[in-house]
Amino acid sequence: MVNSHRKRILKVYLGFYCTAIILPKICICSQFSMPSSDQFNQDLGAFPAATNGEPFPWHELRLPNTAIPLHYDLLVHPNLTSLDFVASEKIEVLARDATQFIILHSKDLEIMNATLHSEEDLRYRKPGRKLDVLSYPAHEQIALLVPEKLTADLKYYVAIDFQGKVADGFEGFYKSTYRTLGGETRTIAVTDFEPTEARMAFPCFDEPLFKANFSIKIRRESRHIALSNMPKVKTIELEGGLLEDHFETTVKMSTYLVAYIVCDFKSVSGTSSSGVKVSIYASPDKWSQTHYALEASLKLLDFYESYFDINYPLPKLDLIAIPDFGAGAMENWGLITYRETSLLFDPKTSSAFDKLWVTRVIAHELAHQWFGNLVTMEWWNDIWLNEGFAKYMELVSLNATYPELQFDDYFLEVCFEVIKRDSLNASHPISNQAKTPTQIQEMFDTISYNKGACILNMLKDFLSEEKFRKGIIHYLKKFSYQNAKNDDLWSSMSNGCLEGDTSGGFCYSDSKRISSTLLFQGEDEEVRDMMATWTLQKGIPLVVVEREGRSLRLRQERFLSGVFREDPAWRALQERYLWHIPLTYSTSSSDVIHRHILKSKTDILDLPESTSWVKFNVNSNGYYIVHYEGHGWDQLIQQLNQNHTLLRPKDRTGLIHDAFQLVSAGRLTLDKALDLTRYLQHETSSLALLKGLGYLELFYHMMDRRNISDVSENLKHYLLQYFKPVIDTQSWNDEGSVWDRMLRSTLLTLACDLNHTPCIRKATDLFSQWMESSGKLNIPTDVLKIVYSVGAQTTEGWNYLLEQYKLSMSGAEKNKILYALSTRKHQEKLMKLIELGMEGKIIKTQDLASLLHAIARNPKGQQLAWNFVRENWTHLLKKFGLGSFDMRIIISGTTSHFSSKDELQEVKLFFDSLKAQGLHLDIFQIVLETISKNIKWLEKNLPTLRTWLLART
């Protein structure tokens, strides 16, 4: 799933790891102590009460494995007018132990009838035995009480008739609506089950370990089509004009991957090299925007089959653009669901960044067909095995299939983004305990996704690409159609050598590598021990380098943003943190990449020759920050000013990133970091230029929001003066490479935001021409958002944009218009946007979280958005659910920019009131730490920033 991420070490948390018990074609984890029926009868007080007051025979959040599913037969009949559904299922279960109850998940479903058949019953056509059903909503579980004990090692068949509502949200089996070009509103029904919402659609064993096969039948009207994971086998005509579609039985898979949709969409199709039919579905009026996705899907599917050396195991693959969707996309096996903006591409309104995004999301979800679907984590504590790998495979697959998108450079931003989060004490390990549905939802964050991807990239750089790929293939083949955990991956990564790579008992990954990276043949301790330090403890290491002649003194610490060494808590927060860090470094003397594993708190390296500077973390492939004590930073700054090209572009970008991160931790003065950016007037790498510009822009917005007008004005003048040559050379078209185009968008957005007269004039002219053409003028896509934002500053322009928003059939264009509308400086206009988002008709509810975030970035909207969240908390909670990605975006997006003690106290009081109601999220502590960090940054650095700017303006 794309959302738009985790790790740790020491105090090793083993979570729900367990020993697999192998039955015929079944791998089940025996991890629970299960009460026998006699114990249950003797100790009724130890169990919770069901809804009818009777004792519920199970008290754990996790299901017992006394009975396990083998196969589901599911029939669903949704009514898209009354928005409810009736359904029935028959579950083939294997009794692993004698038991008098079967525990399933079920949420908001009405169970009308449940019966049990043995294999003997079916053989002799005996009637089933009616089952009593108990419900325990607190754990979203039901208990089926059997009249006689099930016999161990026998199969049984549970038949359940049930009904429910087509949900009004983004989870389970829910409704989605869209407007046609003619203004008609149409309804479709769609599923989204990850992580724990299959139980909202049908009673099931809703945990990833309980894999089974699924045979699905859907009833529908003739004006609709039905889609599911597998191809349709046949359609039966029923009385009343209804049709019943039967789909092939699925491969063995987890419940969260089941999918079915009833809609009236159109598709475009093609066939992969291996014969897989690939189809892209969208609402009829958006069919023309599906063609790029088809091209990309076919190319990426071919790549993955070759790279993994495993064919995609299903006969078809559908990708469908859903009008209402909570996440970016969901990897349902054979039927991948997407937000429209994550799948559809409109050449007239989609920018270079939009194209990169669509391609990335397709690559991510297709990678899941192997990582997650074919091999699934045992439990949600290891969701990073799905999400971190899919995020990493974006990098591998796009480099191979779409090198012109230059995602290899953009991947640095993936890692920089998560470092910001991971450097807070409120971070968490990649592999982290998660029990409740809310805790499980919270695991889908930047730690699981981005940090997971970044440590995999670091491991690939350490092992070599060839050995890393061999380990991936070994892992996927060994655990196909099964579940895996952390150690299974590390064992696969170091399992044996490539042919011809052995000598004297050693495995040589790369002949150029030094001995500290050699692995003993047949042993996996080095990889496993190293990677445990990255997945089982939270945080990011800081490598401190001090050079004395040809000796390098190394020291590792835990890097903490917003916590200074002089703070009383600093030392305690450092205790018991130690990483095995695969260091790389280069020097002024040669281009050779030196390697060393730092396994201890301190170490000493001897340089082979004299050098004027040393740069660690070559190409920023390592997940760590580097601080150069003594004259180290001065030497690097001097080199950048003299000839920056002696350092690689990614190294220059990494230096800018690390310098400003060190400022936030009090390890480097702000003026030193700002001095580092002075060379940027000669920079030719868009990557490095955008990184430096990003920090300066961040400071400007911080000053603007706090109304520190003298500093914001001086910073504005400095930006326009210092970057004037590169701003003035930007054209208002879509020419150049992806990075040229992203630099153009960023520079012109900043220039207009700073009221740069030439920029405002050009954007105003284009907006006027666009309005005069009744919205038919094709403005270059890379400057579309800029033109709309400038146009939105007048009442006439704002109103016209809102009307165009209603009419647009392009999700990419709607996003740009909505952003532009949120930049207006009049609060009544901003409030109208929020009201429209809450209403959910013109501005869809799925866009409310990002809208509130955008409004909060507006100095005139920051308090407005925050007040709205507090006053409408109950309504927002009902719309999105506590642990959802949207709710976390709303909370962080409306508060994380605060930087005063009064604001901190206000937010803390609100969070305390929620905790008093029993509502708690990890994001609460993350926000409080972020605000505290902002306050400390201003207190420590505002005088320095003011002085530095005065000397240069």
C-alpha cells in the first residue's frame, strides 16, 4: 500500500515471532496458549461477556489457531440504491485441536444463520448443525459454538448467511461516487481491506498468517460489471434481470488482499511478454487518461518477472482508478486499486512530478505482487517487509525501465524525509509491536516505508547489487505462498555465495571491497547482526569524524534533533544505542570509495595518503548523518567554493542536508551551514540546488508565519537577489529533463510567492488568457499550479477557479486548483473550502486532510485550520477513524509548524483531553516534540540568522 514507513535494535523485540508448524500445504504459527473447552467451562469469570451477556470463550486480540481456514466460498449481492448487501459464505476449516468453538473476526455485520458440516455430513448429504453465535465487538470477534467438539485433524465446513451496509467511508466494502460530464452522480461499490477491514465485509480469519484460497461470486445489475482478484469464469442470469459472476479460485493468500468491485467503468488492455492480460479501468469520462498507466504497467511487470526470476502467478492484472480512496493505492492481488491521481495521467494537466508519482505508485504496487502478496509478513509488526521493499523496488525498477525519470536522484529525498521523523525520540523501530487495529494502522508510516527502503538500499550497497538480488530471489522462492519474518530475510541475504565467488572459505561480493565486508561462506551472522541494529531499535546514528594527520577518529552516537548535548536528558537518550554501520568515504586524493564497518562506539582509521578533506557516506547511500569535528566542515566548504565538481552531486546534496540537520541538534552553528550554501550560485546540479533552496525557503516561511518581519523581509531580498540569475533564466514551458522541470516549478513558485514582479506579471497574463479562453488554453503543466495560485489572489479569479474545479475531469488539475485556492489570504474563502471538504460533494472527503494541511501552511489559515480541527474533532474522527493516515495528516499538518510556547501548551492541552477520553496516537508525541524542536531552533538560531542576513543584504 502507498500512503504517502520503521526500525530499531537493542532491547531486541521479538514480537509475535514463532516456530512454524507444517501441515499438508499449510504453515501455521503456534504462538498462543489456548484454553481447552474444559478450562473454559470451569473458569467462566476469566472471559469477557458477549453482547447477549454470555461468556465469550476467547479473550485475546489475536485469534487462536485451533481451527484454520483452507478455502472460502463467498457470494456477495450489493444493492447500490439502498447501499446494503446480503451475502453468504462457506469456509472450509481444518481443526488442528479438539475444540468446541471457532473464533472469527466480524465487524458491523449481522449474522443471520450459521451451520456446521463435517466431511461425513456432506458425503451422506446430512443436514448441517446450527451454530450458536456470540459476538464480542470490543475485539471485533464472533464465536461459533459447536454442539460437539471438533475432532483434531479433520476438515469442517462453516456456512454463514449475513448482511451489512455498504460503508460510508474508505474501509471494508464501501461506496464511491463520481460525476459524469453531464452532471449525473453515479455510485460504485469497492473494497479496501488492509490492514484489518476484511472483517467488515465478511466473517473471516482476518490475520495475515491465515492464508487460504477464495472462490468469489458477485451478483449485479446488467448496467454494471463486477471485478475481483481472478478472471471471471462465467456469468449466470438470475430472475429479475440480475447477473451472477463467478470468478476463478484465487491462489493461497491473506484476507487483506481479497478484492471485489461493482462499477460501470471502461478499460484499456494489453498483454505482457509472459501472456498476462493487463487492464486499466477508470470511469467512462476518464478512460482517455488510462493509456500511460497501461504502458508503464506492462513494462514494469516484464521487468519484475525477469528481476525476481518468478513469473507473476495470476492470469490477469487489473489496475483501477477509484474516485474515493483513502490511501494512494492498495495492492490487492490481481485487482490493484488506486486514487485517480495515482493512476491516471492527463498530458494537458499532469506535470513532470505527476508523471513521476504515477509511475512510482504503479511500480510500488506491482512490487507488492511479490513482496506482500506472494510472501507475506507473519504479523503487522513486520509490515516493513512489504512496504519497505515495495518502496525500495520503486528505485530498482524505475532505474531500469524509466531512467529518464531520474528517480535515482529523487530517492535521496525519500531518505531525507524519514530522517526528520526518525531523529525524534518519539520514533519507533521498523519492526515494532502492534496489537490493536489502531496500532496496526499506525505502522503504515514513513518509518516502515521510507526507512525500510533506505536500509535496504544501504544493504545493497554493502553486499553488492548481484548478491543482494540473489538474496531477494532466494527469499521469495523459499517463502512463496507463505509468511516470513525479519530473520528469514537476513538468512536469505547471506545464504551461500554466487558461483565462482568463493575462495578459501570466504564469499567475495565484490573483488574491489576490503576484507571488512567479506562474509564467511554458509554463515549469516554478520548480515543478521548488522541488520538487527537497524530494524529492532529506533533512531538514526550520527558518525562523528575527527582527522589528525592521516588518522581518522570515529565515534558513533544516536542523532537527536531538538535535543542538545547540554540538555539534561541527552545522555540518558544515548544509552544502549549501537549500530553496525557500513561506512563509505572518499578523499580529495582519489575517487576510490573506501569501506569500513563501524561496530563499536569508537574506532580509528588510517588514511593511505595525505588529503585536504574527507567525505563520508558516498552518494548518500548510508542511513546515517556525519559531523566533521575540528576543521572538517571548513575544509569541505573551501572545496565547494573552489571547485564543487570534485565532489559528486549526491555528496554535495548530502552535505547540505547533514549540515542543517546538525544545526537542529546544536552540533553545527547556523552561520556555518548557511556559509555552506554560498557556493550554490555556481551549482549546476538541480538536486543540490533544490536541497539548499528548500532549507532557505523553510526558514522564510517560518519567519513569515511568526510575523518576524525584519528577518522575513531580509531573507526574501536575499533569496531574490542570490537566486536571481537562475530564476530569470527559467522559461515558462515544459522543456528539459525531469529535474530541469522540477527546478523550474520550484523556483517560479518561490519567486511568485515572494512577489517577484516579473513572475507575478507573467503568471497574471497567463491566467487572464486562460480565463478569456473559458479554460481551454493549454498552460504548460509545470507552471500550471503557479499560474492558478497567482490567479486565486483576486475574488474573480478565486471564484472562477472553484467553478473550473467542479467541471474538471483531471485529478492532477483538481489538485493544482485546490492548492491554489488554499493560498488565498482571505479567511472567509479558506473557511468555505473547509466547509466544502466536510460536505464531501464538490471537494471530496478524501482530499480534506491534504486541504487542511495546505491551509495551515498559509499564514492566514494556520490558526483557522487548527481551530477547526479542535472544534470538529468528533466529526473528523467519525469520517476517518482514529489511526487512519488521513487523521494523522490532519493532526500533524495543522500543528507541526507551530513554534511558540503558547501554541505548544494549546496543543498539549488538546492532546491531554483526548487521552483522558482513552484516545491515543503516536503522532501526538511526535507533534509535541516537533513543536518543541521548532521553539528551540528559533531561540538558538534567530539571532544568528538575523546577523548573517544583515551582513549580506
